[in-house]
Amino acid sequence: MQQDILIKITNREGITHQVQAPTDMNLSIMELIRSFELAPFGTVGHCGGRAMCTSCQCRILNDVPLKKRNEKEEALLLETISLESNIRLGCQIPITENLEGLEIELVPLS
């Protein structure tokens, strides 16, 4: 049975929000951030979730199992200034029950 899970998201102003994320709507972390308006309108998800921009970069703060980066995400992140291994594109992280307790922070826009 699918259920909502708790995810902590720290926005670019340093404010942490605890949100209940549905696992039965096929949403990504980027879509969750947009739906809860945790970033100013138009600053997250410029490409609509196609891994073509880096506006939804987030830093993973805890050890929660995530699916591996695909080639497209890996290539795009290699082009960014930060090469931290815990940086991911929120649009490439589907919300599943495995993400219960995930803690992330949005990477500041450069």
C-alpha cells in the first residue's frame, strides 16, 4: 500500500520545511518543491524535468537509498561548477517509499 512519506527540504534561504510527499502520484523531488512553492516561481525546473538544466540541483544531506544517476544527469552535473558526489537533479529523483526521511537542500543558483 502506497503512503505519504516525510521529506525535509531546506530552501535557498536556509529555511527547512518538512513536507508530506505522496508516493502514488509519480512525482519527482523537483515537482514536490514546485508544488509546495519552496522556491520562487520560475527558479526551479526550467526544463520541465527533462534533465536539461540544473535549476533543481539539490544536495542530499543523509544516507537514503536513491536510484543511481543516469548518463544524462551525470553528464549535466559534470558541467556544473560543483562536483560534489551528493549533488543530484531533483527532477531525476522519483518519490518512492524508499525516500522516507530524505533530507535535502536546494543548491544556490549561480
